[in-house]
Amino acid sequence: MYNPYFGFSFSPFENNPDQQFLFLSEGHQEAIGALFYFVQEKKSFALVCGDVGTGKTMIVHHLLSKLPGSIKPILIPYPDVEYIEISRYIARVLKINPVGKGVLDLTDEIKTALIVAGLDGKQFVLIIDEAHLLSISSLEYIRLLSNIETTEKKLLQILLLGQNELSQKLRRSEMRQLRQRINVNRFLSPMSHSETIGYIDHRLRVAGSSFGRCFESSCKKMIYKMTGGVPRSINRLCDTALLVCMIEKGAKVTMRVLKKAQDALDGHAIPERKESKSGRFFSIKILKPALAGVGGIVFLLALGFLVYMGAQRLEPWIYGPHFPEAVNTYVEKPLPRGF
């Protein structure tokens, strides 16, 4: 929406794994290097954990884009299913018909297919994103999958990516066998202050601008404080700030605009009572995005009903018996894209 206003060729702060926006902080570089080591050395298990929005999915897509053709990924992006569904999915990728087959039969056929593929020079890597959603039984089944091997090598490498809850889950005593098999274990931390500004500048340059052309220099410290160096939070804040700046017809994002953007993202509907000259309280602060969704709809419907009932009772008293027929003068206007 604001791209023409700032002269962007496309939106610079979308939360998607578009590789042209890849910015490698020190932590991201280290994690990617460890994952390439895991794949090239044919290690059994790798684990990458990090808080929400730290860039786990982005580095996985970078890894996938750099794999040679002989390495075949099996990507499971949302594993909140039972282990039988995971085994059936792997079987389908390997061209095995899973219909009517149990876990043991599927595991045998998966092993056979992996052996045949290995003789043909192919290597398979099972990548499970959002792995913190896996149940304990599913994690145990994945451990058993790592037993598929020949005397020379592992036939299936396994990479687990998830939020910090995954690391906590693996600390449980019943997970010690899986924990002992992890060869590569990395934690993806948020970016530093300088990396945060470099990240924003990189994305803006890809879109045809720069940090200095869109943000006042005084915003740097506040952006880092508001986002903690988390890429997804940075994207949300900068995206909203640019929209607010455009609406206010500003040249650059200021600290005041940043605060308004943060309020729009995190605030709730807070009544702001103001007293008029007559002594009556008559205004309310603009409703925040927290009213969006089911709760907001219920609130607005209830408010509308109360206003309607009050009007019904007051009409005879205000207008008398000759109140003219109401005319609908409301014109619906499109609203800016919500965040």
C-alpha cells in the first residue's frame, strides 16, 4: 500500500521466507554452517531451536536452495499429527502406497526404498519444522527412524527445528535416547543492535531504498528496544510504522511514529474521557486492532444493540410524534490493510 509513496519496488517487510531478503547475522551464519556440516558429513540428527520469529524457517529455505540435486529433502512443515501420519507421508514421498499398512510394514518398505535410492546415489534428509508440536510418541518414532541404516552409513538424516519448548521437551528422562543421538545442536538467538539496523537497511535496499531515506537516525535505539532484535517483530513494527508515516504524509519515520505503530500493534481499546466546555464527557480514544476478531465483533454488536435500544426509547421524547423517516447516509470507505 505504501510502496509507491516511498518508491519501493515491492514490500520490504513481509513475513515470508523470500531468499532475496535473507540477512545473515552472526548467529544465522553459524547455524547455517552447522547444518551444511550435518548434511555433508551425513550425520544422524540435527536440532535447531529458537524463539518465535528468530528466522528458523528462513535458514531452512536457504539450506534447501543450496542442496545438490543428489540430496532429497522430505519436508514436514506442520507435524501436529500422530506418528502413523508421519510414516505415511514419508512413504508417499518415496513412492510407496501406504494404504492398509501399519507402522512396522511401512518402516520396512521405507528402509528398502532408502537402500535402493542410496545405491542410485541419492541421499534423503527428513526436515521437520515446528517440531515442538510433536508428541512424545511421535518423537520416539522419529528416533526409531534414525535406526534405518546399513553397516556403512545412515539412510535417513533427520533435522528438527522448533521453538524453545522443543529443547525443554527433549530434556525429559524418556527422551534421553533421542537426546544422545543429536550430533548438531544449535540455538538461534535474536540479533544484536547493529545487526538489527543492518537487517532493516538490507531489506530496504533490496526494495530500492535505505534506512536513512525512510527512518530518522534517532529511531535506531528505539527499534531495537521495541523488537529485541527478533526478525519477525522487526518486520511487523517497520511495516506498520511505514504505513502510519504514509497516512500522516511524513517524509521519514520518527520516534513518535514508531510509538504510534507499537501502540497499534500491542494496544487495546482504552477509553479516553475528555471533558467538553459543557462539562460532558464525549470522546473515546480510537479503537485499537485488539478489537479485531471474534471478541471485537461481539463487542461492537453489543455496543450497537445498546445504542439502538437507547435510540428507540429516546426518539419519542426528542422528536415527538412527527419524527421523519430515517435516511441512511453511511458510506463505507475502504480501510488500510490491518496488521
